[in-house]
Amino acid sequence: MSPWLPFEWIAATRFLREGRTQSLLIIVGVGVGVSVIVFMSALLSGLQSNLVKRTLSSQSHIVLLPPEEIARPLDGDKSGPLIQKQAQRLRSIDQWQNIRGRLEKMPEIAAVSPVASGPAFAVRGDANKSVSLIGIEPENYNRVIGLEERIVAGRLRLNAGEAVIGIELAKDLGATVGDKLRLNTGNGANDTLTITGLFDLGNKGVNARNVYVGLRSAQSLLDLVGGVSSIDLSLRDIYAAEGLALKIAAETGLQADSWIKTNAQFFTALTSQRISSNVIRFFIGLSVAFGIASVLVVSVVQRSKEIGILRAMGASRGQMLRTFLLQGGIVGLLGSLLGSALAWSFLAIWRMLALNPDGTPMFMISVEPGLIVIAAGGATLVGILAALMPARRAANLDPVVAIRG
Amino acid sequence: MAETPNNTVLRLNAIRKSYLSGESELEVLHGIDLTLERGEFAALIGPSGSGKSTLLNLIGLLDRPTAGQLFIDGEETSTLAESSITKLRGQRIGFVFQHHCLIPAFSALENVMMPLLVDRGRPDAAMRQRAAELWQREQADARWKQLIAELRQRTPVRIDESHYAPTRGSGEKPRAG
């Protein structure tokens, strides 16, 4: 009997030890429940971050565009019954340098990259392909998209007269690093560029469509001298994109599209997945709680005579209540530790089995220490809450009735 | 309301106890008056169902009377709160149950220590020493399960002694551990 432990702790651990088989079974039960929660959380979090990473591999978190041009009748002219929607021309963002300076000072924003982009035709020999011409400042754009890491041949060098294209476009045009490529834009401008690198952004459409050139080259080809058609932003918290987009739109008057809005269906799927996993977690938690509660209810019934003796000897209702609450908490805590260890093992097996054909893991999956702490805290809390009813029952036992059995 | 300290350890004044039996009320004790002096030995004798256990439960503060006054060491108990009753019961009253009433999850020595342990909240060396003295020649840390047959008659008395029992008229004053 440890001198520093209060009576409630001593009684709780002794009662658990005495009913060892019962305690062991419920701890294993809690462990299995917690392991499913931890395993499922780690798996879903790995899967979701992988999906988000893939989705955001070729797009920024927020894109700022010039506001749409709207045709308006002259003041007081009500003769026109119908106002036709105006065609949107390619134009620059007003005062984009000032806006860029303001954005760079915002703490939520990790990187700002001005972009001049527009449609063009890539011509090589008899082949020509419709492409997106994207003029960038490589250093800033890399912080938004990470293009340099995705160069699979050559390197990211975009001096005047140089371009980087996707692997699909290179295949379609039969071109490779060092070859020449001609770009024609809609306004009649054209330029012959040397391919300095090939990229693979993990998206076939993007790999077949995007052609990256230096910002100045694009400005010249698209007739946007000194201007940019959009500003791409990278955020520190990707899930804050929608709120921040609204804020920036209100402050700058620009159109701000977040990745959440652009990929609404994908984001809805992610949210649905998260909700369904939370529902599953809730029901597992509930079954764990009922398991703990039922074992403790049985324990209170089995120990009613002992509870009566302790009450006769002067143990207060509070002491009995705490003794049984502690039993619930201890079962929850030990079960969560066992569950975390089990989940760790399941994940190790998963990593061994879930491999790409080339032997690399399908996606990164890991158990964050925070997840184990949350699982332990959560299971302990569930244990205490589950023990509330049996503990109150123990505390309210009439000693006379309890001793009589 | 406390009485003037004297040699009286227990005083019952017109104690009544009734139970609800369906719609009607069944009175088991009909105005009991009893006084016990320190050191006095008393036996309660009566036929089965006459209310002996009910009266002992009231005296042991395990139950409350329906009417009347019950004084323990001069202290009137009917107005005391549940927590005070529990404390008074733990500190002043010892029980010798008809059947062995030990807690198997604890060792025999710990069972002897139990009244002091629940009163003080955590164990200490003095408490253990006091229990060990009472235990005397017995195997101190042996488990109840192993000693159950031998302990059946003796241990309940020892538990009682570990926490002095003035209402039984032992005459001992509370001694810490």
C-alpha cells in the first residue's frame, strides 16, 4: 500500500486487480475500440492529406483575378430592355504590385506569386496543341506550387526564350529537353522557346496543358506588358482558404477563388468522409462506454457487501463515488494505451501490404503522438463518464441493505 | 444540541422507527428509551422480528430514526448531516458483524487498518504500526483468502479494536494509529 496514494486510488486498483479476468477483458475491449479509432484516424488522415496534396500539386490555395467586367447602361437610360453580358477579355490586375506588397504582409499567407497566363498554341512541326501559357517568377511560384521538385528532366530555368513543359505535352509533340517549341497566342504574337525542363505534376490534364515561361516572356506574348492576370497565394492553413479569400476579396475588390471553392465537389467528399468517420468514432466510443459501464455495474453489485462494510467503517459517499470513477478512468487509460499499441501494429502491417507496383508506399501514413494523447485522454474521460452511473449507485447504497446482502 | 459531558456514551430518547409497507406505515420501534454508561455491557434479547437489528442499525448510525433523539457521547445525531453522521460512525462506532465481513481485495492487516484509512484518507506508518500491534503474532500481510477459515471468528473483533469503540463501552479514548 503506497503511503502517498489516497484511499480511493488504493481501493480502485485493488478492486480492479481482484477482479482480474473481468478487468482484463474490459481493458482488451476498450483497447480494441481505441485501436480501431486510432487506426482509422491515422489511415483517413493519411489518405486525406495525400488526396489534398495531389489536388493542390498543380493549383494554388487562393487565386486572385481581376473583377469581371460588367456592361452597364448610361445613367438614366432605361430604353434598353436587355443588357448583354460582356465577353471577358484578358486584362491585368490594377495596381498589382501594391496588392502584392499588402498580401505579403498578411501572417496567414506563406507565399505570393504573380502570374501572367492565357491561351496559346504550341506548335512543333506538323503538331500543334492548345495550351495554357503561364508566365511565372520561378522562385515565388515554387513556394506556391513546388514546380522545381516535380521536374523530371532538365531543370527549372526560365530565362528569356526558355520554357518548361509537362511530360504529356512533350510526348504529344515528340519533344524533349533542349528541343525548340513555337508558341502562338490569340493576339498574333509568337515566340520560339527552348525546352529547359519537363515536369510531372501528377495530373495528366495539367501535364498536357501547362507551359511555363518567365513572367516577362508571358507578358510580352499575351500583350500584358507590366501586368499580371492573376496572383497565386499559398497559405499556412489550407483549410482557412475560403474565409481568407472572402476577406481578401472584400479588401482588394478582386475576385478571390479558394481551392475549396474551385474543388467544391472534392471538398464536399472530404467533409462527408470526415463526418462519416466521426460518426463511426462516436459509436465505437459509445460501445466502449457501455462496455465499461456494464462491467462496473456488475462490479458494484458484486461488491455491494464490501461497499456496505466500508460505509459502516466511515467511508463517505464521496470516497465510494471516486473509487468507482477512478476504476472507469483507469480502465479507459490502460485500454487506450493497449489500443494505441495495437493501432501501431496494424499500421505497420498496413505499410507492408499497401504498396504501389514499384514497391513504394501508396501514401504516407503515420500515428501522430498527439493522436495517442487525444485517444488516451478521450478514453479516460469516456471511462470516467461511463463509471458515473455505477459509481453513483455504489455511493448511494444503503449500508444496512448492502451488508445484509 | 450537545449534552453536558458525563459518563453516558449512548442515550436513546423515545426512538421510533417506521417503514412504509405499500400504502400503510409499519412501526417497528415504538418509543425506545435506553441509556448506556461507559464500560457497561448490554445484551439485546428478543424474538425474531422484534426489531433488534433495526435498533442496532439506528445505534450504529447506519439508519435514521423516524422520531426521537439519539445521543452518541452526548452529541445529538438526528440533526447531523449525512457527512457528519458518516464521520461520527467511522470515528466512534465499532461493529462486530454476525458473519465475517472483510474486504478480500485487501490484506488482513489492511483490513485492520481500514477504519483509520478511510478516516484519514491515505495510509501512514503510524497507522500500519497500530494495526500491526493489534495483529500481534499473526502473519501481518497474509491475504484474507488464505486465512479465511482462521480469521472467521477473530478478525472482526480486531477491526473493532483498531478504531476503539466507545459505544461498546470499551472505555478507550481515541488514539491516533
